[in-house]
Amino acid sequence: MLQRVRSDDGSTLVEFVVSTTALAAMLLALVQVGVVLHVRTTLRAEAAEGARVAAAADRTPSDGADHARSLARGSFPRLRPTAASGRERVEGVPTVWVELHAGVPLVGWFAGTAHLSVRAHALEEGR
């Protein structure tokens, strides 16, 4: 009778390829989360700066939007951020808001885009 001899020859290579692929995918996902959080945090800070500029007594909301857009384009020129602004009352207090929008590429340029939108408020100075 012929008996089949089972050997583990070559199984280490297969295990290495499978585990390395999974590890690389997890690392790429972790880097992507870090990039999105970095962009979001930076846009939030720039929107807040734009809102503070717009809240000054001699400025308009569009001045703040222009300032925030300028800061965001300086930080992320390839994302082509856009800005909007306006006035509103929050619990009876006059405020100015500035909103920034940008698209962040997911896992390189081939996986699509995550659209981020951040909004910041500032109290209007004596109007």
C-alpha cells in the first residue's frame, strides 16, 4: 500500500504571506485614521481662527471665511478646501460661524474621498 507522507514544507511561507498581508492592511487603516484626524483637527483650528477674525468689530463674516480658507489652503493645498460663514444667535447671544469643507483621500487616491466639514463659532464684538 502506498501511504501519503504529509509534510509541513512550504507552510511557513504561506503563513507569512497571509499574516503580513493582514498586518499591512491594519497598518494602512491605522495610518488613514491618523491622517483623517490630523486634517480634521487642523481644519477645526483654522475655522476657529477664521471665526475669531470675523467676530472682530471691524470685520464681516466673509472676512473670516476668506481667512480660514487661506489658512486651510496653505496647510492642505491638494485638498482644495472651501469655506462658508454667517451670523446667528446662540441662546440670544450674537455669534459668527465659519465652516470649512474638504475631501480627504482614503488609502491613497484610488479608494475614494472622505468629506470633512467642521464649524467654529465666536462671539461677535460690539455691534
